[in-house]
Amino acid sequence: MSESQNNTQLTAKALMCERGGRILFENLEFSISSGQAMIIQGSNGAGKTSLLRIITGLSQPPEGTVSWDQQNIDTIAEEFQQQLLYIGHLAAVKRELTVRENLQLLKRFWPSDAEGSIADLAENVGLRQRLSVSCSRLSAGQLRRVSLARLFISSQKLWVLDEPLTALDVDFITVVEQCLQKHLQSGGMAILTTHRGIDLGEQASFTLDL
């Protein structure tokens, strides 16, 4: 990995967001570099998810810019998307399929250098004994585990996670924290929202309050 890749930076300048004629935030600025995590906090309706959508390029701000290594993400959209893993607050799971079938889709559409079988991936998220079960029969926490399986195969540099700990039990929260710590230690970056505390180890992290 080159030095420039090691020092990747995401920068937001003078961001504004409004909804229903109400300004949620304005003149918002931050910068996050390789090995860092930013935790976004705020009350319901403060604009946390809206900010994540702007950061990922899914929404356009009325004012301000988001840059990836000093280039506006709108001008390098394809390159930026290749570096991005976005998991929203809703579990992106096909409920009519089994756990195995959903994980197979993830492996197909999220190719990576990660080794291991579908059974290994299911083991990572604690669902090896549920591989043949339809996702329509899973609990909210189990659905979230299927969705978060992407964390174990992702090679993307920037992880943007909207409430990743929702509906998870304490044991799997620890698994997610360890996965995030490993990602940051390897030079990855993370931006996430959460209503609860999260342990990111000794990696550089900071909180943005909306």
C-alpha cells in the first residue's frame, strides 16, 4: 500500500441540511483520516441519517461539499463508491430467502480477498445453526447479524454504519466492536451513529454532536 493510500482523508466543508423547510444543521465541517472513526450523536430528528446519506453521496446538500482525498465525491463517484461500505439502519436482508442464500448473495455482490466458506461467514455472525432457516423467521437481532456479515468480507476503506448495534445482544456487540477495531488498525476509516457507547479500542476516534 502506498503512502497516499495510507493517508486517505474524507473532508466535509460548510455542509447544510434542511428537511421540510427546517434547517437541521449548517456550516458543518469535519475531517477523518485513515485509522480514525467518527461517532455521530444527536437526538432523534437531528439529522444523523441525513448526514450519512450526504457523506455517502446518496443525497445532495443544499450547501457545502464532501471530498475524498481533496476531490469532490460527485466528480469521482465511481471511484468513491468502490471504497465505500454503507449499512443503513434497516437490515438489508431478503426475508424470503434463507440465511445461506442471503450470505451467498453477499459473497457474490461483495467480492473481496477474504477467505472462508459460507459456513465460516455464518459462524462469524453466530448463525451457523440457522443457515437453512428463512430470514422471515429470524428475530430483529438475527436479521441485523445477517446484514452485518458484510463487515467480515468487506475490503472497502470507508465504513459508514447507521445504528449498527440496534437489536444486538451484548456478546455480538463485542464481536462488532472487535471487527471495527481490526478495520481501523489496518488503516480503515469508520463513520457511525449509535445511541449507546461503543468501544473502538485505542484507535483515534472522536464524536460529532448534531
